[in-house]
Amino acid sequence: MMLEREVAKRVFAQEYNASNLTFKESDDQYSPLYLLTSTGAKCNRVFITGTLTEKEDIGATAEHWRARIADPTGVFTIYAGQYQPEAAQMLSAIEPPQFVAVVGKTNTYDTGEGIITSIRPESIQMIDVETRDRWILETAKHTLERIAALGSDNADAIKAREHYSPDLERYKQMVLQALKSIGKRQISEKKTEEGKAEKVEFEVMDLSKS
Amino acid sequence: MIKDIAEQLRSRFSEMGLDIPLEDIESRLEELINKFRVPVDEAKRSVVSQYLKESNIPRSEFYGEDASLVKVGDISSEGRWISLKAKVVQLWSSESDSIAQAGLIGDETGAIKFVNWAKSARPLVEEGKSYVFKNVVTDSWQGRFQVNFNKNTDIQEIEEDIEVGSSAEEVAGAIVDIQSGSGLIKRCESCNRVLIKGSCGEHGKVEGKYDLRVKAVIDDGKIVRDAILNREITEKSTGITLDMAREMAEEALDPSKVIDAITEQLMGRYFNVKGPRIGRYILVEEMEKVHPVSDEEIQGTIATAEGL
């Protein structure tokens, strides 16, 4: 039986970085390694977007890039070296700040004092702000669905509940914060373009904050 | 019991003009069943094959009638001899010398992968034509069913144009991979196969004609599908026409420039694709960019969050 391609999960940076539970589903050496997040996203591959804010070649001999990608809730760290040639090449070419989309594999490192999560990118691509907004909305929806299902008897939900006892209110606030960041940006952009009329819209958006 | 089987086989052979001593058949069966502990059916089959091989008689002649005609949608186990009436939906570029042809054939109940092994030396089929495939064997590979041609497979082209049924599927998701084999390709003028290093698996070195296609992976965070974009869809979704792709490749003396340009247009972006689904593939017939996020969508999701 061939291993089916892993679905790329949608998770916000804050949730991703708070994760520290990894597991395999079988002893087979090719069995994928999963990172389970606090709301129960079982991630082997992830699809993220955000703003590339920093990049640094930390390789001693060969190029090895470390980069930071910010979404509205936090920052993803990605590492691309010789085994991620396309991503590494792309990183050397892109100058921050820039909106990017990353498809990659979850990676964790145990410092002895805690688990640090990062992403090993399979691909990095420059994107437009519309794509980034679509990702925020999609990731918000998927996160809300996971929060809603956290009380269910789904195996991932049970595991997440037992390991993290997550503060759901916190993750709900994280989602709201992300969603409102789309609205804000849209309004501020319009404001510079058109001026007066948008004040009304701004107030409408503000109502949603309360 | 062995005696009964031997007698049965002897009389079948004699109908075909083969005179084989009963003791001979019996001892071969005896050896397989008692000494080598082979199951009875397999022993019978093995003995029959041996004699047929020795006298150069095709299998189908001994077994008489052809395997029964079934529908693609009814295939549910491997190792069965069946016949199909189906249309060649798609031919794939062959991954290895041992495969003469592989692709998808389908009838009104669905489509299935077929493999025409080089060693079986069966005639090649053409994309878009319908055939009766007699005596193919079901198999499974990587968790999916397929049918294999073999020496006894009889392929007859038919006039009827078979309507291939498949469930159309729509996926809105992000393109997370552009796979190799995408971009500017050359196909053989006679059989439409993709050329590998200017060579057709069947017709050798040929001039070939250019084509443009994309094998993309689309992922909505819950399911993942391989989306096959033909030339028309590729041109529309990337803005890169076949002529532009040719120019690009010729200027750079490098066809991979085209993949890079396609990747830049599609990778990491959200699209809505629609088309018949065959296994994990979607043969894309419609493709559109997902519209920008609207205020209504944001407000709706905020309301959902607050209601939790």
C-alpha cells in the first residue's frame, strides 16, 4: 500500500509554536511523523502564508537558510538547506519583507528544556495579499472547526485534550484577532485611496470587535 | 479425487486433438498436490498450462469462452479474469521499458488504470477510441485496482463511442505542488504518447508535436487531489500560451524555464477546479481563481467564532 500524500494542514503560527506532541502511527520506518497541535490538527505537512520578515544564511559551509514568516498571530521559523534545494534557492532570491506561501513538513527539535517547532519547506513562493487573506480566512475556519470538535470522540481531539488541556477561549481570541486583521488592512488601504467615505466602514468594522 | 480431475482434463485435451495419457496427467497432479502441497485449483491450472505450452496452444482455446464481461465499477477484487467494454480515456507516458502502454480506460460506471506489459506483446490502443478488452486480469497496485493485459488478452476496436461516467468533483484549494512532467512537452504524432528525450516508446525517434500541460496538486486542508490541466486550461490559468512556452524554452535553451513560469503563476494560490474525478485525479475542465475575501465572509466567520 503506497503512502497517500499527506494533506497540508492549516494552522496559525501561535498554535503551531505551542505544539510539542509528536508521534507515529506505526513502527514502520517510512511511517510519517505527526505533530499534534493544541486544537487537534494532526500535521505532517502544512501550508502557511505570511510575511517573510527576516532571512539569514546560517550555514557554515553550504547555504542553510533560516527565515521568519509572520502571520497575524505569531511567527513561523523555517529552515532550508541542501535537502530543500528549491526552497533554499528561492529564499536566497527573495528580499524581505514579502508575502510568501510555504508548503513544508513539520519539524521539531528538543532542546532538553522544551520542543521547538519549525518547518522544512518543500516550496516557497511569492504571493499577493489576496492569497494571504484567503489563507487567514481558511485557517480561521479550520481552527474553529477543530475547536468545535475538541469535545468529540475523534481520536485526535481526545489526544489533544488529554495532552494540552487547551484554553479554548485563548484560541478563539487568536482566531478573532487574525480575522480582524484582514478587515483592518482592507479599510486602511481604502482610506488612503478614497478618504472620507470609509470612516463609516471603519466604525462598522469596529463594532465587530466588541 | 486426483483421478477424476485427471480424467476431466484428459477428455478436454482430447477434444482439442491432444492425446495425453491419463497416467501422465495423474502423476503430474499427484506430485503437485501431494508432494508439493499445491492447492487443487492451482495444480490443475499449472498442469494445463504446461501441456498448452508444450503444444503451443493459446490458453483461451482450452478454456473456451472468454472471461465474462463486467463493468469497471464492479471490479472489487484482484486476480480475476474479466472482459471489459471500455474507452481509452487517457494514455500516460510509460515509466519503464517493461510497460508498453498504461493509462485509463472507462465505461459508464467509471474508469480504471490499465497496464499493457511489453512482454505480453498486445497491440497498442489509442486515446479516445473504444474497445472490447477480452481476458484481462484485475490487480491492485498502491491500494487501487487496475487491469493488466496479458498474452491471452484480445483487443477489438468497436464503433460504439462509450460514454465514460465518473463523478465530477469540485475542489477549492491551494496549489501545493507542480509535479515533474508539467510544462512544455512533446507528443508522438501517431500515438499521442509523451516523448522521452525525443523518443516515443512505440515509434522510436520522431519529430513530435508540442503540447502544454500541468500536473498540479490541489489541497484544501482536508483532501488532496492531483489535478491534470490540459493545454487549454493551462493557457487560461497561467496566461502562458503554447507559443509563448515554446519561445521561452527556445530562448533559454531550457524547457524547465516553462515549469518555473507556470509554478510562479499557480503555486501557493487558491483555485476552484472542476472536472471528472478518476481515482485521485481530477481531469480539470473548469478552473478559476478563488475570489478575494469579502467582508461578508469575514463577518460570517467572526460571528461563528463568537458563537462558539
